[in-house]
Amino acid sequence: MIEFNRFVLSNGLRVLVHEDHTTPMAVVNVLYDVGARDEQPDKTGFAHLFEHLMFGGSGNIPDYDEPLQRAGGENNAYTTNDLTNYYCQLPVENMETAFWLESDRMLGLAFSKKSLEVQRKVVCEEFKEHYLNKPYGDIWHKMRELCYQVHPYRWMTIGKELSHVEKANIEDVKAFFYKHYRPINAILVVAGAVKVEQVKLLAEKWFGDIPSGEQYVRDLPAEPAQTGARHLDIYADVPANALIMAWHMDARLEPGYYAAELLTEILGDGGSSRLYQALVKERKILSALEVHHFGSSDKGLLAIESRLVNGVDHATAQAALEEELEKITREPVSATELQKVKNKTESMIVFEDMSLMNRASSLAHYELLGDAHLMNTELEKYRSITADDLLRESQKIFRKENSNTLYYHIRPTQHAE
């Protein structure tokens, strides 16, 4: 049981405090309810750009990292399609430094043309290195466009096109900041060797006077149910042919989410998983395999990414893969197999909760989902899944008309004599 206290400042900033006096450290985590799904279709990549801009200097502090490092702290951040999270850890006696730093950049960034140019260049280089010039780097650019027709999950956090970030100007950036990075749209979690009253005083001192901003009301187009299988072929300079398939699944708070997560573990988590055993070890059709889902707040995707053994064609690999998937839609998993994956999931959750930083991040995430107390009920939801639940969910997910398939081909000219 992860215990915490919660209060809200007059400007709407939600504050959660988790006391753990077994450590001399404190974690200060600020989560903003903004991700790539909140961008305009012609101005994508902004949430990720802000992940960088937030370290490029705020109104009164030219460099975020230097004072934090002097206080013995470390920090990082990440952006997803659903949220942006900033977190730092430092000795508890220096905790106020983190409040000072985080509040100043929430109050307002420096918004200099120089900072924008520096961070834009960093993001553009990242786009080129990881998504344009890297083998298979565009897989999820293509797959998202294939799977989603109207929902903004159809582009990645890095952005739909490089040109969107390249053309971003100061006015665009300011508008995005003052729309989303406001106290009313943020969650502050403080964890470690702290006291609730101490955090209340610091939160009021450093964040209390920041204008709340307007409540952002998300009104995204719902993705219509997919009614027919979709297919795409791509030819590129890659070392091996690849087969990628994805199916729509329940959103993060919908009942089928937990069954879908256990299905990914059964099918593709490690060398003892069903698909690895059947298609990599026994039949030697695939040389590499990964099964995962995106944990999306809105309806997400369950995906299988694989590399084909040299000489195996895509149609053969897809038929073999679908043959194995058909088994899990036809017969319930055994009690032993189900218990094994539940045990593994429970171990993973318990292990993650051992980290103070993970606890702080999880509290922020569950608060964003609607109730931080959900963190303490997750394990029971996995425990309650039955073999029949998995059977029903697999039948719902792995329907032909719900499938999206990408054949990634070695460009023929690579082997021209």
C-alpha cells in the first residue's frame, strides 16, 4: 500500500505527498497533462520540443541543470502521446532548490530565439538520427498512420514531419506553453524524507502565486472501430525483412486493458513465451520477436514486431504468426501458464515500487488518470483476470478486420548483381 496525502492550491495545482523516511533523498516530480495527442495536425512535435525547451532557461534562471547539480541532484524528463513528465532527485535538505527551479519554469520560460534555435536543432537531429536515417526507424511513423485514421495517435511524439519543428516560431511556442504548462494542468508529487506540512509551505511559497491558466478541455476525435484489415509494403535499405502487426485494444482504464497486457506477456515476453518458442526456436521462421502495447490513455494498440529468417517470405511468416494467435483465441490458457504470468507481473510491480522515483512518477500518472488511489488497486485487477477473460479479450483483439500489417522489405537493389 502506497500512502500519500493530497491537497490542491488555489490556482488548481494538485499536490501529492508520499512520505518515506527510510531514505535521505527527496523526489520532486511535475507532470503536465499534455502530450502529442494535444497538438495540431500541422504543428506536431511540440510536446517533445518542450521537453527540451524546459531545460533551456526560465524567466529568472538561465540554466536549470547547474544549480540542481550543485545541490547534489539529478533530473530527467520524458514525453508520450498522453503526458509530459519532469522529475528530479536530490538530498532532502536541498529540496527547496527543486521547488525554485520547477516553479520558475512553470511561471514562464525565457522564450529566447537562441534557446529555441538550439533546442530545435537538437530535436531535428534526433528526428534524423533515430527516425529517418536508422534502419526500421520509420516503422511506427508508418504504422500509426495505418492504424489511426482520425485520432491524433496517428503521429509519434517526435512529430509527424520534421518540417513542423523546423518551422516552429516563438509565437507558436509561447501559445503552446501558456495553453498547457499551467498549474491548473499540472500535478506536483513530492516523495521521500519529507513532511506534509513542510511540502504545503514550500508549494504555497513557490507555486501559489503562479496564474492558474485556463482549464484545458480535451476534445479529441474518437477513432472509429476498424472494419477491415489494412496492409502496407515498404522497401528500404535494411539488413532483414520485417513483419509488423498491430491490433486496436482497450484504453488504459477500460476493463480489457489488463487482460490485453497479460496476453502480451504470454505471447512474447522472453524466451519461454508462446511465439518465441514456436516461431523462433522451433520453426525458425523469425529471428527476432517483440510483443508489446503502448499503455495509451485512449484506445491503444497491441503490437508484434518481428524480423524474418533469411529465405522466409512475408506471407509464410504472417500465416505462421496468425496460426499461433488463433490457438490463443480458441482454447483458454492453462492455469499454470496464467499463474506464471500473474506472478511475473506482480514481481515487476513490486520491484518498480521499490524505487522512490518510480513511486512518485506512478502517483502522478494515476492522479492524471483520475485517482492516485488506483495505484493501490492495480495488482488486484491483474490477480482477478481469469483464463476466460483472456480468451474473450484475445477473440476481441485478434480479429482479421482489426489487424494492421506492415511488410518491411529489403530494397531489391541491395542484392542486384
